[in-house]
Amino acid sequence: MKMRQVILRAIARTITWNQAADILGTSYSAMERLRQLYRRRGYDGFWVRAIPKHHKQVPLATVEEVFLLYQEKYSRLSVRSFYQKLVKKHDIHLSYEWISRALHESGLVAEPRGRRLPGWGNERSKA
């Protein structure tokens, strides 16, 4: 599991910060420093350290709100439908790609299945 996935799962509250520290093999105090850095720099700013103020930074409060809304209200919706609800009802304007990537990496949504070629595995087309 990648560091980004572990931290996103801790933010989404599917695992605790102590569990995240154990998974990454760090101490709890080191994990707390990462958490504070994440709060200061936002979602994308945390991963882009070379740029002082990244133009795509998303505040931690917004990330937590998106995860909370998905977990409490919209867990049965697809990512596309959830994105539409965020824009229309909750006035959160983030890209669909960002929402999809965050939900997948946090483990709240299963990874998409691969696409099949037409005709493969279809017994009727072989006859």
C-alpha cells in the first residue's frame, strides 16, 4: 500500500492514525507531523513539495467534507453521480478526476474493473 493511500484512509477515518503509523513503519509522532503538514499544504500541496504554493491545493476541511458526505449520505451512488451531487447540492467545485482519484485512493470506492473487448467471453457470438 502506498503512503498516499494510507494517509487518505486515515483522513477518511477508515483506519486510525496509529494504524497508519504502524502500516508505514513510523512512530505516531512522525505521523502527527505528516498530518500537520497535510493540514497546512492541503491535498495536492502535500505531495508537491518543490512548489511553495501549488495552484491545485485543496484544503483539508474540504477533503474531509467530501469523504464525510460520501460515507454518510451518498455511499450507494457511483462516483459520477456523487460528483454531480457535490456540485449541485453542496456547491463543491472540484474536478471529477480529483473526486474519483481521492475516493479510489482512500479505499472508499473499489478500483474500476478493466474493460473487456466486445465479443470476448460471449458464447453466443462464437456459435
